Amino acid sequence: MLDEPKIVTLRDIIEHFNLEVLVDGDLDQRIYMNEIHRVGYEFTGFFVDKEELKRSVHVMGHRESEYLLRLSSEERHKILDRYFSHKFPALILSCKTKYIESILERAKIYNKVVLRTKNRTTEFIRDFNNLLRNILGRETIIDDAILLDIYGMGVLIRGEKDLKIGVTIELIERGHKFISDKNILVKETDRGLIGINTRAKVQPERDYYLLMGEDQEDINLTLNFGIISNEMRKRIELIIDLEYWDEKRFYDRLGVDEVFEYILDHPIKKITLPGRKGRNLAVVIETATIDSRLRLMGVNSAKYFMEESQRIIKEKRERKKRGENMEEKKVSMEEFIKFNPLEILYGEEYLKENYITSTSITRPAMALSGFFNLEEEIYENKGLQLITSVELEYLKRLPQEKRDENLKKYFSYNFPGIIICGDLNIPEDFKELVRENKKIVLKSPESNPSRIIASLNTYLEQRLADTLTVHGVFLEMYGFGILLTGRSGIGKSETALELIHRGHRLVADDLVKFRKSADGVVVGTASKLPFFMEIRGLGIIDIKTLYGMSSVVLSKNIEAIIEIKEQESDDYLTRVNYSTGKDKILDKEVYKAEIYMSSGRNAAAMVEIVVMNLMAKKLGHNPENSYEKLKKILMK
């Protein structure tokens, strides 16, 4: 049954706001419009033929009464006669309005109700407007859509029936709430548009039903999922249109520009999501909802991603203009200190423009003694310099002239930075030359130089090692580094998104950079910006912000490649679910499996099975060999 229509009269308003009646009249008049008209230009003699002037409640404040007082008695009576001749329910005076006998006198002549509020004009208009909106707000009925409460947001799902029904059932199974799927009453209130279930009250025992169509039995949601799965009303904040995937259509891949649809003049954000084999729309809708909530809080992952991408492109162009070798392997000092426990003593402003191109970390004993010839190349734009107590003690023993000459020559070289070993007192002349030559000086908490060199060398060898960039999604699953590959649009990112929902962690999406360390281990990281993922129709999302730090990891050793392929026919039930083999990344042999996507198959579940099977093999259990042995026994 539809909510009973509410009626509001002048008497209701008087009681609700405790208004004083100055001029009595028909207090049972009904208020039909949820608009309030503030009197103003009418007192200048300017009248506009608008509906609000005729049917709205009028409110008058201090300024308007001041204006009337300045008019002559004759002018005031003339204006008020013309004003009160218009048909409107009542005039409400604010607490600051000066008492004008003329207003009351003329109101009585025209049988107009005049009331007074104890509040100021703006306060009363705000409260009165909220009351009228809640009671008399505009309404409309939305059919052929499903309204759900997902993570506290009202999401209106429209589009292809099969997609709608399927995704709704899965979302309810995942703990979200159902509001309505038929004749949704949308009501305008001070809190926005509220979607209301108009059918639940007429169902037996207030049960909620999901309508399946003429040839199928409706699903009793209360019976199947419990009363906790239902809700009577929800504010509508997001529209999601579902459609079948069209290869010829462009689906949003960035998500920077937002699309809005107007319902009762209220803008509601709209997202179009395509459905296809292997794509878990429920997970994508959950992600879209969380991302929309973040945007309402001012966090726009897509915009940040675009800005950072443009910054990286700009830096590359500037480096190219400077004639830098773009193919040269290098690590910026900014990145270097981010991943190593070092404190910046001097030169923080130069971090972005200085690069390490060598894994060597040099103790400049020969240079400080004045002997540069044989080792000059190690100081010129190559590796880091390490200063210990030994180097500083040696400098102290040099004659001042020789010391100045050697230090001046040493600081003329373009090495990327100096690391101070432990807590050392740096001489003032050394500090002065650091500032003059715009050098970067870092301090390590470690006082043992061998340990510093070993630790930093390991990092630099990994970063400056041979690299390979691969298209795919790299995840950590059950402690293994798993690379998902497949043709563009096959559903790698959507599969990875569901795996993240299941508790696995993202390393990189789209472009994965692999490096081979000195010990032969191949490590994968994000090529540029980590933890961002592209979902067709939704755009760029930030996994770290959406799901927290536990959902991401910076790098991982690769253990396996899983290639996702599309099943062309439906005979997969009689075929082996996946095939396995070997592949190579940077000359390292890696386990590889191929899985096939088709209707009814959950790609994320299949990937988990493949990885668990790999775990079993690593632990010494080979299910294929066990199967063959058992088959031979049974056939004897």
C-alpha cells in the first residue's frame, strides 16, 4: 500500500512552530506548495504573476517592514491593498519585524491570516522549508529498477533484466540490503531524494519479494535471507546502468569526468557498467559505491592518477630536453631515500633532479688525499659516497691549504649524494662546501660501514638490474607472486578485483616491471604509479585507499603466470579445466597455467584453485601423479 498522502494546514503550522496569531481567518486552509515566498519587491509596486505569489505562504522580515515605515500613509495603504488582494494562504512576520498597524488593518479587510514567529527570518524560512519539503515534497514513481543499500549508500540499479536480477541476488548474499524493485516511490525531502518500497506492506507478514517475471517464481527475500536483508526506504545517491558488453562501444577507462542524471531536478551520479563472461558485476558495483563515497569526501583517485601521470610525462620531456639518456637505468634520490632508512641532512630540494646510475658505494679515501686520476670516473655522476669517522679523521690531519684544495676538487664532481655513517660531527668547512655545491647529504642510523654498503647495494642491484615490462595484473596470493595475463578486455582487472575482495593483495595493474636481482630472483613492481587499477565503465580506482593498506604490497617475487583465455565453445565440462607448463621471465623459468573463461565460471575461484594446486606441488604433493597412480590401481 502506498504511504498515505499527508495534508498540512495553517493550523498544523501554527502548532508546529508555536506561532502567534495576529489576524485570525481560515486556519484550516491547506498548503499545496512546498515553496515559501519572501515578500520584497511587491512593496515597491512590482508584482510578478507567479504561482508562488498566489499559493505559497509568505514571510516578511525586518528590512521589508523598515521599507514600509518610510512610505507615506497613503502610499503604504495603496501598496498593501494591492498586495493583500492576491490569493495566498497567510503572511508570517519574523520576530524582528516592526509592528505596523497598517499591515494588520489591511489584512483584516482582505480576510488574510497574519502570524508571527519567535525566530529570525532566515531561521524560520530554513525550518519551515524543511518541514514543507518533508511533507509536501514532489514525488515520482520509478519502475523497472532495483534499489539497494550498499555500504550505506542508496544505489539504483537499472538495465538488462538478467544482469539486474543476478547481481541483486549476489549483493544481498554479500550482506547488502534490498529496498524495492517495483513501483519505487521517490520523494523529495530536505535530505535529498528518498526511495520508498510501496509493496512490502501489502505482502503477507511484511515480506519483501524480488520479482522474477511471468515464467519464474518470485523470491521471498525475507524468508531466504532474513529480515536483516530488507529496508523500507533509502536516500538515492548513485545510479548504475547495466548492459551487455559491446566491443564497439567505448567504456570509461579513466573516470575523471562524472555523468549525472536528474530526478525531480536533483542531480544523481550515474555509472554505466558492461557485463560479460567472467565479470563479477557485484564486486564492481561494490567498488563503484565505495569510490563514489570517497569522492563525496573529496578523494578523487582518477583525478590524482591523471595529475601524477602528467607530472611523470612532463619530467620525461624535461629530461629529454636536457639530453639525458632515457634508456639509462637510474634511481632518483627521492625514490632512494623513500625505500631506505636514511635521514636528510642537506639538499632536500635537490632530490628529484639527482639520480644514482651505479650500484657502487664509494669511500673517498683516495679523493680526500688528493689522488683522483685513477678513480675519477667513480665520482662523476655515478655512485653514492660514504663518509665515516675514518675519512673525517684523515681530513683533520691534513694541512689546511691541502685540505681546502682536496675538498674543493672533491665537491666539483657530480656524484648524486653523500651518506654519513652514524652520528658524526661534520666540520663547518665541509658543510659550507655542501651548501655551495648544492649537494645532498644523508645520514644512516647504522655506524658499521660494511653493513650500510651491503644493505644499500642489495637495493641498488635490484633497482638497476635488467628489467622487463609486461602487460598484466600482478598479485600476491597465499604468499605467492601471481601474474595474470590475457588479451586486452578479457577481464584481468575484474578478476584481480574480486581476488582482492577475497583477501589477496595487489602489486601492480596493467604494466608490471620485473627486475632480476644478483641472486637470480625476479621481483615484480608497478611500472610507475602503484596500487591504481583500471576498471572498464568505472575508470581509475585506488585500491590502497578503497580497501586499505592490507590490500596492497609494493613488490613480490614471481612464482607463476596464469593466462586467462576465452572459451569459444561450451564443451568445457568435458575438457580439462586448465593446462600447465613453463614460461620464462628474464631467463627465469616460471610455472604457467592457462584457464578458460565461459558463462557460469568464476574466474577468481579458478585462479585460486590453480594457485592452491601450485602450493600443493611446492609442498611435494602432485595431484596429477596421484590421480594416475590411483587410476592404474583401480584398473588392475
